[in-house]
Amino acid sequence: MYKQIAANKRRTIFLMLFFVALIGLIGGIFAYFYQNLWVEVGILVIATGYAVLQYFAAGSLAVAMTGAHQIEKKDNPKLYNAVENISITTGLPMPKVYIIDDPAPNAFATGRDPKHAIVAATTGLLDIMDKSELEAVMAHEMSHVKNYDIRVSMITFGLVCLVGLISDIGLRLMYVTDDDDRSPVGAVIMLITAIFAPLAASLAQLAVSRQREFLADASAVNITRHPDGMISALKKLDEHARPMRHQNAAAEALYINSGLKKGAIANLFSTHPPIEKRIERLENGKKTF
């Protein structure tokens, strides 16, 4: 477990450095075409500022994008008590608890560390889970908190959002001139984006490895001492699976189950292993828990 935490901290530093390097390269392209070194300096300053902002504010951004709202115990004792019980059992600080008004059953955790963690569940999840199943799901999410998976996911979330932003800027710069002329800056930005967007996405997929979901499932069972609860929760997630109302590919890795509409390509690049595989591992590991 400690090795996993250390690895996740290293991944965070790597992702931040990769982010600054990527923006620095794009800044260099801008500086070359504008023949102004200060353009590069300015973009690097902005990139560094964004990296710092991302570290401290990405959790809040993820919450805003999912439409989650914070609750207290009186608002939903069922969910709050489940999180509180897991917090006491694991010795982790009590995270902020959120609910997402969405019929798709799902849950996520985010934040930069256990002291600044957030856990959230959809109304759809609360509707179908019994007490032991809900505690299993919350134990899964709190395992991500304990393992610092949340920090890696948070940085990945920001990187994927950034790639989308760069693509948008490139598209707009293609049409900033009159008539049939095209901005060479926009064309180059589009080329750079076309080259680096898949690379950034691949790195994000590697950072948010499918193995972390297997580990969180197993960790949840170790916390609750009730493998059937986790298995039953996963079965219900599979049976009642549906796309989230506010689908966002950047936030997919945050959830216990993918909230995106699936297809052959989407499944291939999904940040989550198939639920049947997760159930199979838990069934096979029952005797060791």
C-alpha cells in the first residue's frame, strides 16, 4: 500500500512537469511566429500558474462540472453515515460529502490529499444500494483517498481539460484572418495538438491505470470485511448502468464506473476494467480477504 502511495506521488510530479513542458512547447511555437521571446515567457508563466491553480482547485472544478452539491448529515443520513463509518474505520479525516442529482448510479472521490478530500454519490446510486452495498462503494472511494489515487486523477482531469482547451484555441485561430487566409499560428497549433493530444491522453490513461480500480475494490473489502457487499454493489452498478446526464470524458476516471456512453472504441480506451472482471477477481479472492 505504501508503495502505491509513493508511486502515485511520483506520477503527480511527472504529470505536472509534462504539463509545463507541453505548454512550453506550444509557447515556443507562438514565440517563433510572433518573433517575440516574451510570448514564450508569458505562456510559461501562465502555464505554471495554471499548474498551481490546478493542484489547489481541480477538486472544486470537478465538483462544479458534475453538478454535485455538498450535504450535511441531516440532509442524507444514509450517505453521510456510510462515509463517516468508513472514515472512522480507516482513520482518515472525514471528507466533504456531496450528492449528484443524476439517475445513473455512480460515485467518485477527488481532492489533492486525504485532508482535502471530497466524496460524492449520485441519487441513482442511493436509490438502488442497501446499507452494506453503499458502505462498500464508499470504502472503495475512500481507498482512492488513502492511496492518493485522487491526486493522480485530479491532475489527469486537468490535463485532459487542457488538451480540449488547446484544441479549441487552435480551431479558432484558424479563422482569425479575413477571406481565405488562415493563421499560420492556428495551423501550427492544430498540428501540435494533433500530435500531442493522443500522447497526453495515453499518459493520462497510464497514470489512471485500470489496476487502481482492482486495488480499490480489494481495499474496500479489507475495510468492510464483507466481500459480498462489494460484489453485490458492482453487480447492481452493472445491471443499472446508464450514461451520466452530464457526460465528460475528462472526469470519467474519477468515477467508480464509467459514466460515458459506451462503444467498441470507448471500451478499448476506458479508464475502467469491465465490471465482470472486477467481480471475478473479488470472487477468486474471497478466501484471502
